[in-house]
Amino acid sequence: MVRPWRRVRTSAIAAVCLAFVAAVMTASTAQSSPATPKPLQILQMNLCDSGIGRCYTGRSVAEAAGVIRADRPDVVTLNEVCRGDVDTLEQALAGASGGVVVSAFKAANDRHTGGAYECTNGQPYGIGVLVHVPTAYRGYVTYSGLYPTQDLNDPEERVWLCLDAIGSFYACTTHLANTSRTVALAQCAYLLHTAIPDVRARNAGYEPTVLGGDLNLGSAGPQDVRACVPSGYVRRGDGGVQYVLATIDFSLTSDRSIVMNGTTDHPGLLVALTTP
């Protein structure tokens, strides 16, 4: 006869054995099933923070910081920002994402002064990019330039900017002319057909590319964005003039318009990309 205390002991041993077998099977399954790669999230925002435009509220940077903390994107492309705004938002992304976060800024040119276009607070005004480096950090390099085609009636001369997170990808941004769709189209064509290929040539190697920006081009008609985007890119827009483009190394998986609560005249555009 088996005594009651031995039944309890036997049951306990059996339970331990079953738990061990389940753990081994779980570990084996995890090792045999490849992990789903985390999507690369690109957040494009036009913050209208120069202090000059009628869309200026003085609250857009704080709103953008909240969006960054909530969504933790991998790349943030910024238009119509002051130099200090990029520093503020870099801190927000670093605090939300951890790891390595790097940034770059490029001021628009002022045709009247020959120097940097300025916000009303005296800081340089232009475009910026933030990157949360998703792999082992190997440093970064920035590239930028002034478009050869400009609207001569607009004192703000438009520029482009790319940050190469070495070993990962290029993250680029731009804010094209808003006074002439013909000029914006020429600038778009220059960026995608000349500037970015030249950057790759100087860097002696191809890397995937993502671009976010306010292109001031629609998605229909003879002068829409399709007229300047090469065949090797996929794109997603906000239904207005903002777009995220990516080389076909990536697949578009989702997009979302983000309400900025009246702090700027453009929504945020968050696009998720995955590698095939």
C-alpha cells in the first residue's frame, strides 16, 4: 500500500517533470522559429515653428515630443524647425527609445542675407532628422546641399539633408518649394535622381534609403509626386503634401495620420516598413 504522503511526493515530482518538459519544448520552438523583424517606423512632421508663418502656435515642439515618446519611431524627419527644436526632440527620442540616437540639422538659405534663414528667436531655421540606430552603432555621416533650382521670388532657398547611419541605412529629409509646384517638382527630381545617388557614390557603397518630407506636391495631375519618384522607391502620403519614401529594400506595412491638436497646420505621418 502506498501511504498518502508518498502520493503527494509522487505528484509533486510528476508536476516538476512536466514543467521541465514544457520549458524544453518552448525553448526548442523559440529556437526553431525565426523572430519576426521589428518594423522600422518613420515619423514625418512639419512643425511650423519659425515664428513667421500664420500656422505658428509655439506649442508644436512640445506636441511633437509627446508623439515621439508615445510612438518611439526609429526615424523622425522634421520640417520648418529651429536648430534648438532638433536638440529638444533628440532628447525626447533618446529618452523614449534608449540606445543610440543621433541627429542632424540643415538651415535653409536666406537669399537676402546670403546666410542662414532664421527663426524669429534668432536660431537658424530649416530641416532636421533624428535616427535611433537599430543595430550595432558604427558612427554616422551627414550630407546636405542647396537645390540648384529655386523660386527667385521666395527669399527662403530650399535644402536637402541625409544622415547615413553607417551599416544600416540613409535617412533623408527635405522641405520643397511651396510657392511653385514646377520648382518643387524640379527639386524633387534633383534629390532622388542626382543628390542621393551622388551621396551613395561618394560613400562607395549602397545602403537602403528612407526619406520623409513636406514635398509640396500632390498625388494627382501632371505635376504630382509620381513624376519625380524613381521606380526603385515605394511611397506613402498623408493625403496632402507630406510623404515617406523608401527604396524597395523595404515593404510598406502600415501608415497612420497623427492629429497634432492644432499646434501646426500639418498632421504627423507615421509609416512602418519591414524588410522582405
